[in-house]
Amino acid sequence: MSIRTPIARITAKSSRPEAYPKPRWRRELATAIRQPEVLLQALGLEHYESPLSRSGFGMLVPHSYVARMRKGEPRDPLLLQVLPGGHESGYAAGYGTDPVGDLAAMAIPGLIHKYQGRVLLLLTGACAIHCRYCFRQHFPYSANIGHRLWDTWLAHIRADTSIHEVIFSGGDPLTLDDRRLSEFVEQLAEIPHLRTLRIHTRLPIVLPSRVTEALLSWLTGTRLQPVMVIHANHPQEIDSEVAQALRRIRTAGVLLLNQSVLLRGINDCSSTLATLSRVLFEADTLPYYLHLLDRVQGAHHFEVSEKEALRLMKELRASLPGYLLPRLVKEEGGKVSKTSI
């Protein structure tokens, strides 16, 4: 549902109606970089020698995220998360297209019911950034998303009184229009057995301008307890604008948590992870999960072994207070909860 345009203003210069200007975050998303060569040129890496991927999972990265990358550094931890590499096209044994069993846990199209008391809704397939390790990069979104499904989801949730929490996911649900999201949340709030609304999103990290008064209004405007789980993997992702956006969310009364993915060459270092926890806390966000890589085809080069992950966690326990220590977990299809490591 789009924002309505105002009544046309007829002037001597033009008879075209004036439209409301797009929010800043939408303008930023519309101009995001989609070609690897353009990104490399922006970073002074025109002579980058590693092969690039031409897979169907295209590149998408907004300029505000690129601005946090270090120019001239081919191993920059933000660049490595988004630059399509030639190794993506190779087949890796043990990796698949549905690594966490989403399709088997789908009760009806677009509604995933893995865990007791909670359902996850795939509101959209769109994101503000394409992370190369994304576990849903092969997901069949076309049949499982869309406004046409929302009434079906509402009917399913109304009929199942065991459901207490609804999770918005995707893609990234915050790529949708605030008015559409507001209307849907109001309908959910009318279901008496629902208590919690959780949003899984990377937009406050990638596009901090997405944190608007309109977003905070619908997120906190009903009786549902709001929770937002953001996704940052490296302290370099959290600049002053991101930190300010996160504080606004928390100040509005939203429980704010972070989940990270443990990624080889990006954050597989205890000092990096410790710094991330501290930077998050300074921005009013608590570390929540540190995920082992979901074994999705095309992402094998990011994997950190379970043994190495345990070693990192041992070092983290020695350097951080307990409230800054994320839980090390992995997600396995068919299990009744995430598996603690």
C-alpha cells in the first residue's frame, strides 16, 4: 500500500501533481550499488584480482554502508560481507538451498511455525543489502510472500491460541511501507492471545535513516510488547549515525537485541567480537546470539568450525561480563529450538 499523493497543485509552470518526497531511506535504497565493479571503484580497488561471482544472487549495498568501508583495503570486513566472490559458484558437499528447514516448517505459505508459541511471517523477499552468507538466498519467495497472504496469516493465528508471539522476517520487513506495516500490526493486536511482536531486521544497521517517527509510532503504538532483533557482525558497522538510531529505538521502549553470524575472515577473532559487544551496549543494544554459519550453498568459505567457535567463546568469557556475552548457537531443521553450543 503506497502513500497517497496530495491533491494536484496546478501552476503556470506545470500541471503535474506534486508527490510527497520519498523518505531519505527510500532514496538511499533506490541508489544502492548493484555492480561489483562500481563498488570496487568507489573503494579505490579497480585492480582487485580475485574473481567475482556472476550468480543469480546479485549484489546490493547502499552508499551509507559503503562509507564505513576502508578504502584501498580488499580484506575490509564490511566489503567481504557483500562482494560476490568467485568461490560462490562452486558446489560444496553438506551445503544446501534450505539449510535451516524453512520449507518443512511452513504451516501455510509464508508462515513458518518451527518453535512452540511463535510464528515467523515472511513479509517480503526484499532486503536493503545482500549478505553473501544469507541462508535464504535460494528461498522461493514468489510463492510465499505478498499482501494477498496477510488475511490467511491472520486467520491462522486467530485459530491457534497457542501462538503468543509473531515475528516479522523476510527478506527484511522494514523495507515495507510504514502505513502498510502499521495497519497489519493493528490487526494483529486485535488477536487476544498475542502478546509480543518481534521484528528481525538489518535496516537500522545498513540504513539508519530507516528509524523514523512513523516506524517507532506503529512499533510501540499497540498493546503488543515490541522486540527488535538487529543484525550486526562487526563493530565497524556501527558508526555514530547507527548508534544514534539504535538509541532512538530503545528510548521508544523497544527491547533491542543483536544477533551476529560467525564469519571466517570477518569476525572470527575474540577481540573483534568483544569490541562488537561493547559498542552495541554503548548503543543500548544487548548481544543476543552468535550463530554458527547456516550451511547454505555458496557460503562455505565463511564457515568457522565448531571447535574454533568454542575457543573464541572461552576467550570472550574471560574478557566480558556475562550480560555482554552472546549465546553461541546453531539452527538445525526439525529441532524444537536452536541448539546451544
